[in-house]
Amino acid sequence: MVHFGFITSAHHHRERRKFLRTTLKELGLILTDQPGLLGPKALLIFIGLCCARDEVYWLLRHNDNPPQQKSKGKTAEDLVDRQLPELLFHMEELRVLVRKYSQVMQRYYVQYLTGYDAISLNQMVQNLQVCPEDESIILSSICNTIQGLSVKQVEENEMFDFRAIRLDWIRFQAYTSMNKAQLVLSENRELASLLDTVVFHSKMVDYLDEILVETSDLSIFCFYNKIFEDQFHMCLEFPAQNRYIVAFPLICGHFQSCTHELCPEERHHIRERSLSVVNMFLDEMAKEAKNIITTICDEQCTMSDKVCIL
């Protein structure tokens, strides 16, 4: 039963990757043409990146550990995706757009926080029947912080830091989840939903890089180096995927995300690994470009000679 489930899931994941390739491509084209949509469509972008990342993870882990029993059907073919570079490229394209137009997203969510979230939160707090002192202080602090924001701060490239708001939200959950709490969070679902939305909107202003790492980090390739290089060479040999090959050296920049401050001795090794892989990729790409240009020149010379003879 487990083996049958694996066979069917391999086909299911292949079709899901096919769907995500088309969807992320269309999303990238729309956002490139209309970058103002990055703000209202931010959640959709991160959901798409997260789904694509999960599919890449699934493929890597199952490709590295295939089933021991020989399976019937196309399971082995489903674990080798020749069109994976296209999916990786569209993921990188969306990441670049988010970073390039980060100020557009900041403007949108600063206006959202001041123009809607602050007003709604203030009204909701006033309508609470019971609000103890500690909870009232937290809610007032959050409300005052987001009310004081302005688009001018974004235009002046001011650094935002809303970690205090997010910590206050955690404190508020702790206070309202105790047995004898006067204000019970489960009985105020609209307030909980609004505060959770405020936290998400705040992350779109000061936490964009970290959100990108959380939703689309591909540093896992650092630990699957053979599969990573095999995918690169497969892309190099597959003309239909050549245009997406730049995704591979770009992914090498993700490797630094798998380091941790509690294990600093790994940083040097991972950095060296990243540099060696990206240099190898660039050398191979340069050689392939040289071969293609040489072939084109030879063909042009041959055609020119034939014309001269005629």
C-alpha cells in the first residue's frame, strides 16, 4: 500500500510542478509589467514560492532516496525532471522582483497599516466589553505604533523595526490564553484575526528578506551537490531549457542561508563550497556559449562560401 502510494504521489507531484511552472511564469510576467501589484498580491507570491520550494524539496529527497523495490510504470521518470530549471528560474525571477520593488511593497503596507489596520484596531478595542490593564497597554502600544507611520519614512529610506509589535502580539496571546483570563482570545476571533493580519503587514515592511528565505530558500542544494550538478549538466544538454540555466549560479547565493550563528565554523566551508560551485557553473556556461558561437560562425562562413561560389 505504501509503495502504491509512492507511485501515485510521484505522478501527482510531477503534475503539480508542471502547474507551478506555468503559474509562476504568468505571475512573473504580470508583476514585471505592473509592479504596483506586488503589494496587494504579496501573499499570493509567497504562497506560490512556498509551494514551488516544497516541490523542489520533495523531488530532491525522493531522488536521493528512491524506493528499493523496482516499481512498475513511470515512477523512475517522474523522479527525473528535465524541466526543473524552468521552475527554479521563475522562483528566482519572483525573488528578484520582490527585492527590486521592495519600496513599492513598503509604501503599500505602510498605508494599509495606518489607513485601515490602525483605525479598525482602535474601534475594536473601544468595543471590547472587558479589557484588563495589561492587555489594554499592549493594544494601545500596537495601535499608537502603526498610527505614527507615514509614507515619507519609506521615501527617506528610514529603517523600520516592528519586532516590538510582534513580541507584543505573542505577549497578548499568552495573557489571553490563561485559565483565569478576563479577556479570552478564543471568544474574540475578529480581534485575533486583525492582530495576526497586522503582524503580517508589518513583516511586509521590515522583514521582507527573511520572508523570502522562509518561503523560497533553496540552500538544501548545498547538501545535494551531486544532484545539483547533474541537474545543471542536464539543463546544459537540453536546448529547450538552456535559457533557464542562469538559475543555477543564482541558487548558489542561497547557501549562506543554511549557516547558523551558533555554528560559525561552518560559514567558511559553506562559503568556499558556494564559490567553487558557482565558478564551475560559470565556466561551463562560458564554454557552452563559446561552442555555440563558434558553430554559428562556422555555419555563416560555410553559407558565405557557397554564395561566393554561386
